[in-house]
Amino acid sequence: MSDWSQIMENQNDQVLVTRKTFLTGGQKAGYLFAGLLGGAGCAILASLCNMDAPYRSDCTKFALIGLGIRIALSVIGYIAVLPLLAMPY
């Protein structure tokens, strides 16, 4: 076996052993906005799509944070509109 093929085998083995165990900033923002815009369905989908991934909990966490922000904004908006609903016409 030549030196070149031995080097290539070692590089391929290293790539197979290395697994991505964290999310990038863009992926975190993507899951956050998916939960914000898509709601509970996207939060569940984020968890199911990453079933075997080591970063599954992070995907689900950021989608649920987005869902929490959506719920908080909805409650704040509803409370802000209540005085307008109480006004007589």
C-alpha cells in the first residue's frame, strides 16, 4: 500500500469518527424562527426530524423558545387590545 492511500484512509476514518455535536448560530436562529412562526407543529417537527442526532435537544429547545416568544407576544397583544374592546361605540 502506498503512502498516499494510507493517508487517505486515515483522513476518511477521522471524518467518520467525528460527529457534529453542536448547532451553529444560524441553525439556532433557524429553529428559533421556526418555532416562532410555525408554532407547536414546528417544535414537534424539529424534535422528530433530529431523532438520532446528538443535538436533538438543542433543536427542540430553540424551537420551544420560539414558541414561548410567540405565546408571550400573543398574550401581550391581547392585553393591549382589551381597553379598545371595552370602549363603547
